Amino acid sequence: MMAVLSTERKMTRILLSIVTAFGALCCASLPAFGQAGENATLPLPPNPPPPGKGIPDLNGVWVMPYTPDLARPLKAPIPFTPFGAEMFKNHVGGDDPHGFCQPTGPTRAFHSPFPFQIVQTAGMLTVLFEIDHNFRRIFTDGRSHPKDLDSTWYGDSVGSYEGGSLTVDTIGLSDRSWLDTAGHQHSDKLHITEKFTRTGPDTFLWTVTYDDPVYFTRPWSVSLTARREKYDIMEMICMDNNQDIPHYITSQPKR
């Protein structure tokens, strides 16, 4: 009975794994194929306590629409600077950092074809990503960004609850990640603002704004709806030993 009920779920996860493997050129995600077939109906983790009065409850396992190109939900051209336009025009898909099993950065994992879990506690919200089995922390205890920040893949994220929404501010990002699979890049001047707003018992609206004076002439935003998942996240490991990358077209000269 369980095998029959989970067939659609299993096939969906297998197909999504294939799309990601080819779309992001991340061959190392191939072990997820077998996991999708065996563990696609893992029971949800226990419900944590509500985060508090007047605070939107974002706890749970969620998934957003797979969005490999952020220009599509923007429904307008990306407002590139001349430098940003040149970098995008000349980028090569085989240079995608995630194809080399490098981290996605703070936001790209949200609109990958894999779910994520949000764990809300006093003073912090933690996002557990199925993709790459990675995590992100957002501090909500009132702290400010540190004055001397190192540039990191996920940057430093601080958030505050306002009017039933969570607003998150992220800086301190390195320029090594891409914003999406299409190849939209950024500099270490990138400033990200996100807003999480509950729109129903099983949905919330995520709005992200990218501000980078090196790559973009003005800040630009996209919004995606997250929907609650019925099953737990699985383990997906991207091993830093991708043997197929040399076979793809990259900007690196052949050895």
C-alpha cells in the first residue's frame, strides 16, 4: 500500500534530481537518485513549539518552485551595469560553482528543486537545506552585523519580526557563488534583503531583493511562494570530486 501511495512522490524526486544534475552540471548529486527511490516518503520531524505570540510560525518543511533563471519571475530584464552585462554575456555554464560542489549561497538553495526545513527558536531561525545537506543561520535576537566581517559563502544574516513578517538582512558575501543556474553573478558588495510572510496555513511568500552596485544599476526583487511539504528532507551529498566537469565546456583552458 505504501509503495503505491508513494510512487508519484518517488518519481517526482527522481526527475528533480535529474534536472538539477544536468541543469547545474552537478554530477556529484547522482547518489540522490537512489535515495529518492527509497526515502521519498520519510515522515515529517516532530513539530517544534510555536515561536511566540505575534511571531509568524515558519516552522516546517517547505518547497519553492524550481527557478533556474531569476529573470523569469522578475518578468523584466535584469538591470545590469555595463560590467554586469558583460560578465553575464560571457559566462559559461560549466563554470557554475555548484557544478564543482561549492555552496549555493544564502538564497539560491531556496529556489532549487529540493525542499528545506525551517527551525525557529528563540533568537535564531535555522534553515536546513536538502540540497548539499547544508544549513543557514539567521539571528533574530536583535544583534547587528559584526563590524569586521569576513566574506563567506552564506554571509551574515540578521532578522527582525515586523507586522507578521520576518525581514532578513544579509551582507558579508563572497563573490564566488551564483544567484541562479542561469549564471547571474554578483560581487562582494552584494546586499540581500528577504521578507517571509505567511499567506496561509501551508504557504508563505518569500520576497528577495538583490542590491549590488557593481553588477546592477538598481536593486531588484522577485517573489516566490513556498508550500508546505508532506515529507521530511533527505540526505543529498555533493562530493567535491566531480569527474565529469572537464567534459563540459568551461572558460578554463584544456590541460
